[in-house]
Amino acid sequence: MPQLNPAPWFAILMFSWLVFLVIIPTKVMAHTFNNEPSPQTAKKPKLESWNWPWY
């Protein structure tokens, strides 16, 4: 029964975990967004009461 031979499957398992734990996080963390928020746009809005003409 070739399914019981762990040699090729263990190597595939270790290689896939190596890819998931080493290669993919470095690519994800190196990603930069085009529109980074700037502190100038983080102003509080001026709150005013509404003027309801029917009230």
C-alpha cells in the first residue's frame, strides 16, 4: 500500500508549512497601500444642530 509510506508526504507537508510560515508572511507584510491616511484628514467634524423648517 503506497499510502502508508510517509516519506514523500512528510516532505510535502514540511515544504508547504515552510511556504506558509516564511515566504507568504514576508510578501504580505511588504505590501503597501496606495492611499495611506494622513493626519491632516483626521480633524474632528464641526457639529452643528440642524435647522428643521417644519419643526
